[in-house]
Amino acid sequence: MVKPKIFMIMPFEDVFFEVYEMIKSKFNDKFEFSNAAVEDNQQNILADIIQPLYDADLVLADLTGFNPNVMYELGVAHTFGKKTIIITQDELSGLPFDLKTYRTKNYTTHFKMFNELLEYLDKNFRGAVDNTVAFSNPVKDFITADGLDGRTWINEETKDLRIEENGFLDNIAEIETDSCKMVENIQRMSINMQQMVSGIQESTNELQRANKTGGQGTVAFVRKQAKKVADIMDKFSNQLREHNNTNEALWSKIEKNSLELVTNQKFITNQNDQVIKFLDGLKKLRSAVATSKESVSNMREANLGNKGISRSLNQSINLLDQDLGLYITIMEQIYAGIDRVIATGNFTVSNISQNNYELN
């Protein structure tokens, strides 16, 4: 059995070779791994990059440090239309603007987080092979958006995602169900956040009263309240991580199912009313995502104002700040993903219209 080929793009440094070897050892039974440094020849280094990139079934790109060579190779992979998984040890908020709205997995070599990376890769490696995960990139998206041979890109990427005609409405129903679940998850996050804010405000009021009253027990009381606030933040951080995981999983399904619909011209031709309703539903989901992102962004700014009271509180604030930042990044990626799905749908409808199909 021929194994799918995975080409890994990464900086040529020992720490990243170690990461490469750990990933390879985990998945080597199902995939054939390579990178430019292990190509066994003395030719021009670009020959060890371009051809293997072209031959790869899947590309794994580690953008840690934004190495110029890595960024160039990623651009080549995107131009080739390769399914690409992006990972980084850097903060996701620091990604270049043209990549920030695409899925990227943050990781460290710490045992727990590296295991999370392996789980993420396992899901996406399998999804790349069986087409249960949707992949995209700026080259493909904006060529499609501009109408430059966009249909070829769409058909090549999604030809194995087609569904039978009698499954179209079932597919829409599944998207609507998952969209409702995402909205409900966003609403639960909002409730959890308000509970955290209320708890912090209660402790803040107690601290203000203690500072006005003064006395020998003030310092101990402040520490007690700071510990209480830290516990409240830690609880919300745990809840927020669960919300992040749920939103990522739901969006992966929504995106894949949505692309199946909006790239199927037969369905769009025969089910115009359903298409319009479907796209309107995505716009409502996009609105909920945008509102949630804004509220969390405001929360993140307010959260930073409590630093300096105690070490435990500072640690909790820093961890919460990271989780809030990840939530914001995920919302930005989902928002941009919805835009891409809508643009792809509009592009397909436009092509049909040019072939004498009149929209209602």
C-alpha cells in the first residue's frame, strides 16, 4: 500500500528537527515523511524543495519565527494548491495578516500541549486523505473570488466531496444543526464570561471597602480576595478552552459541508431558494461570531487592569489572556471562513447566471 506523502516545511534548527522526528515517529506507519534537509543529494537546495512540494499529498508548515525560507516554501505550496496544515510556537495574534484568518495550531514541546498537537495532526492528516476536512489558502481563495479560472480550483479540490442529490437537503439540515450548536456554545461562553465578571466585580467591591476601612487585616484580606479572583479566572479559562475546542470542531464540519453545497452547480441550479436561505443562515452565524469576538476583545482589555495585586492573580491573568486571545483568533478564522464560503457560493451562482440561469 502506497503511503500518502507529507512534506514538512520548517526552519533548519535542531529543535525543529526534533519536532519533525517526534511527529514522524507518531505517524510513520500511515504516512511517508520528508523535508528538504533529509533529501539525499548534493544538488541545488531548491530542487530539494520544489519537486518534493509538488509531489506531496499534504504539506505541514511550522511557521515558528517566521523564517523567510519557510514563508517562501509556504507560498509555493499554496501556489501548487496543496492541502496545508500550519503550526507555530508563536502567538497566533502575531501571524501575518494574510494568514491570520486561516486555521493555525499553536503548540509547545511541553508534554500536554504536544500531545494536543499530535491529536490535531491526526484528525487533519486523516481528514486530508478522506476529504472530511476542508483546506484553503489565500491563493486559491482570491483567484476564485476574482473569477480567474476559479471553477478549476474548486473542482480539483472538492471533486471527492460530492454528495448525492437526495442528500442535499439533509446536508443543509446538518449545517443548520451545527450552526445552532455553535451559536448555543457562543451563548454559553457569554454566560460563563458574565459570571466571571460578576465574581470579579464582587471581590473588587470588597477590596475597595477594605482599602477605605484599613486596619491590620487589610493585607491578608487583599490576598484572600486576590486568590478568589484568580480561582474565578482559572475556572473561566478552563471553560473557555472547552468552548474553543467545540467551536473549532463544529466549524470544521460546517465548512466542509458548506463547500460541498456551494461548489455543486447542479444543486444551486435546481434549489435556488434553498441556496439563498442557506447563505442567509451563514450570514446570521457570521453576525453572532462577530458580536462574540467584540465582547471577548473588550473583556480581554478590561482583564489586564488587575495585574500587580499578587503573583497567583498575575499568573491567572496571563493564562486567561492567552485563552481570550485564542478565542478571538478562532472567531476571526471562522468569520473569514464564512466569508470565503459565501464568496465561493456567489461565484458559482454567477457562473450559472452567465449560462442563462436567471436568479429569482
